[in-house]
Amino acid sequence: MRPFKLLIGALLNNWAVLVHSTNSQSPLIASSQPSSDLLSLHKSLVECSSITYNEHAVEQLLTSYLKQQNFTVETQPVAAATATKHARHNIFAYTGKTRKTRTLVSSHVDTVPPYWPYELRGSEIWGRGSVDAKGSVATQIKAVESLLGSGAIAEGDVALLFVVGEEIGGDGMRAANDLGLSWDTVIFGEPTELKLASGHKGNVGLRIKARGKAGHSGYPELGRNANSMLVKALYALDRVELPWSEKYGNTTLNIGRMEGGVAGNVIAEEAEAQLQIRIADGEPADVEKVILEVLEELGEELDVSFTPGYGPVEIDHDVEGKFLKPAVWTLRS
Ligand SMILES: [Zn+2]
């Protein structure tokens, strides 16, 4: 996990550059030191566990914070594919009565597991979601507050949308389509290595199942080891060459989860792996073809299935992506 300290400046700068895309490239917010308000909002957000499907606590925190800051806050129910303890909601906030604004600033409030508490390590902040994406959420809110406070923007200019379920399935963002709104400009907060990103890689998931024949480990000739079959497949895929592009670099393949067998002295009957591929060029079908060819060459009996995927996404943008020099601050604890 990357520490949070570099992100604040990037987001504030990105934000300002985009808002004034037509007339200025210089940030409106000149501060080079994050305010204690920003750090304390960020801390509260990170301290709130909000693993996908369980975003309730952070929803409540944000709703009450935004109301306190005089935003008009709408909570939009979001259905979940699995049962959840609490109902889930997107949070949509704006100034006054004008919910349709020129610009939308958005990010997500859920995180991947496991929960990792907020922690200061020297001048770095650590903790689950401290960068992705509570760093974005906190800086976006404080940036909008600051711009409103200075009079640089007013009612009708900017709305904030914080969605649930980004890390799995995109339930929240899909539901946001039903808010019945449109914008001239949308800014998404995500870790981008201090770059203003104007596109992103595609994505496809892959599941490989191997079915062998169980037996006693002392008689390997009587069984067929599903773990060995799977390991061969994964070894080959770990080395496969996939399409790349100038803009997005390499297509990357992550062997994220493996499971197989029942005990050390039993020939494994079943084994399974889940992989995620980030596509830098072409369509999922191109990647799938390469993967299937590699696996077929092995001659193992494997059950391979792909999740619905998509190729690289080019974002319609007016402002060129640019590298922003990182600012480093010393945090006062
Ligand atoms: Zn994210």
C-alpha cells in the first residue's frame, strides 16, 4: 500500500487544473501544506471500515459531515448482489437546490479487504483506503469547500458523488445512472501516480479449474493431481506475453487466488485459481485467445472461464494528462 502523503497535492492540483481548464493551468489552491481539517477528515474516513458491501459506517459519517458543511445531501439506495447487514447508499451532495451542476467530482467509499487501521509512520499515513480512495474523497470535499468559501465557485457549479461498491461489481456507479443527471465535466478520484489520467486499462477476470483423481500420496501413479495440473497452467500464464501499448504499458496478469486439495498426503482431486488481467491494448477476446492457446498447449484438462471484460477505456478529455511534481509535507501528529 502506498502512503498517503504524496496524494493530497496531486488531487488538489488536478482538481484546480480541471476546473479552470479553459483559462488557466495554475492551481487555484496555493496551499502547499494540507490543512489539519483535511487530515482530520481523512483520518475519520480511514478509521471507518468500509469493505465493499459494508459501507454503512462511512456513509453515515460522510452524510453527517457534508450536512454540517451546509451541503444538500441525497442518499441513493444501492442494491447488493449479496445479502448485507445494512442497506447501502451512494451519497450525492451539492450546494443549495441546484442538483444539476456543470461539474461532478466523484470517487468511491468502499475498500478491498482486510480492514487495516489508520496509522502514522513518521511522516506517512498508512491504513486501508488511505489512498484508494479515501485520500481522494477527503481532498475532493475539502477542495470544494475551499473553492466555495473563496467564492471561486457557487451553487450550480459542482456536485459531489461518492459511490459504494466500486471494488466489486460497480453497483454504486451503475445505480448513479438513475440519478437523472448530466454534467459537462466529471473528475474521478483514483490513485494515478500523480498524473492526471485521461484513460485506463481494460480488465478481464479468469477462473481456471483443474479436476484430477484423488488417491493416497504414496501411490501417485493411481491418481491425477489437480494441484500439479493447475500449477503448470499458472506457471505458463505467469510468463505469457500479452498485448501492450505506448499509453498503458504492459497488459498485466495477476494470479490472485489459488485453492486446491485437502491434505498433504492426499492426491488433490480439485484445484482452482482466480486471475485478473489488466488489458493495455486490444479487446478481451484478443487476450482470451492468447490465454487459451497457452493452456491448450499444455494438454491438461482444465475448465477455463472468463468474466465479462472490456478493453482500455479512453476518457473524453479537454485537458492533457500531465505529471505533477510531488509535494512532500511533514505531518504534525
Ligand atoms: Zn479506487
